[in-house]
Amino acid sequence: MHNLLLEKNKRDIEREYWFRLTIIFLFLLSVLGVILFIALIPSYIFAGLQEKSALEKKQTGEQSAVSVESRNLDLLFKETTNRIAELGGEGSSLSLHEIIALILKHKNSSIRIEGFTFEPEKDKTRALSLQGIAASRDSLVSFRNDLGQEKDWQVSLPDSNFAKQSQIDFNLELIIPVR
């Protein structure tokens, strides 16, 4: 039967076939697009709601962050004020920086101070522990005596610090009365 048709009719049938196939393909593609669009509508609505919720959380978070930050600053301010009062020793005749300045005034070049520990007011006294290295026994004794002459300071230097002749690691305790 295929051979019975004329060449022109064969081309018309083939063109009609491809035309119908294209129409079916486009129709299925459009149906698929509509289905995808309908399927994406809930996701789009949900994303919009999440965005709105996130913006609200951000605004309330910023407000709460500001209040938390201000509370943290208040606590930090109180803590710093307390530490300054401890270090300054309210009612004391000398502040911590004045005590350190006096110690450095009596330190000679053969004494190297490597650290100190300060204990705030307890029983009308403050304690300061100095750690360092002295070049010789004589320089360490001289340093201890100079500090002992300063304003009723009590200087405690253990005898074990004098075991070595030179490069002596020392631990010196100062008890400073509070006035």
C-alpha cells in the first residue's frame, strides 16, 4: 500500500506524522510544566513564610542581643570596678602601681624580676610575691634590705634562696600594711 501512493502524498503523510508528533510532544511538555508549577506553589509559599519568620527572628534577636550585650557590659563594668577597688586598696595609703614603682626604684641592675603575684586586702594587709633572678647573694641581700626599710613593709626571703652563689632564683614575699 505504501508503494501505491504517489510521492507527493507520501511526503504529505510524513509531514502530517511529524506535525502530529511535534504537537503531542509540545502538549506533553506543557502538561509537565503545569504539573511542575502546581507542585512548586506550596514550596514557594513555604519559603516566603520562612523568610518572614527569619526576618522576625532577626529583629527580635537584635533586640535581645542588645539587651544581653548591655547586661554583659554592666557585669563587666561591675567586675572591673571591684578589681580596681581590690588593686587600689580603698583606704590604703599606696595603690598597686605605686607599690610596683617603689619596688622598681630599689631594684638594681643585678636583679631581674620575672613575675609577681598580688593578693588584695586581707586582715588590714596586702601581700605581694616577687619572683626573679639575682646575679649574686650580695645583690639579693641588698635588695631585701632596701625593701625592708620602706614604710613598714615586712620582707620575707627564705634561706633556701641563698643556696647558689650566682644566678639565684628567688621568691620574695612582701607584706604591706593597709592604713
